[in-house]
Amino acid sequence: PGVAFKNVVWLDRETEPVARPVRCIAVGSTGLRASESSDFTRNAYVFCGADKGDGGVDGDGVTPLFSAHALKDVEVIALDGITHA
């Protein structure tokens, strides 16, 4: 993941896992592919860890789906056509 997701890496570390006393759900969206989007969206996806030339990355226009679902061992939900607000 990109620099913005160092906290996810910390939570997912192999040693001393963090207990999650509450239900965790990671929600992301699809519908705005990098190849069909503005510079803002492409750069936001790269900031979140996407490869700069990967036009197939899909997300909500700010966060790519793979980043929204980066937290391990949680329920994930993918919504289609929802944009980042």
C-alpha cells in the first residue's frame, strides 16, 4: 500500500495482532477506472499504491478498491458506481 496506508500495514503486522473488539467492514466502490479518469483520480490511485501506468485500477475516484479492502480479516463490501464524497 501507499504511504497513506501505513496504519493498515501496522494493524496487519504478523507479530502481536491487534484485537478487534468490534465488527470491522471495509467498504469500497468500483466504476471509475484510472484509464478513463482525470489526472486527479489517477494520481489519487497512485498515492494509494497503484502502479502509475495501470489503467485498469478501479475505485471511487479517490480510493482504489484494492486500497479500500486492504485491511485483512474483515468483511468486505464492494459497491458499484458509488463515487467518493
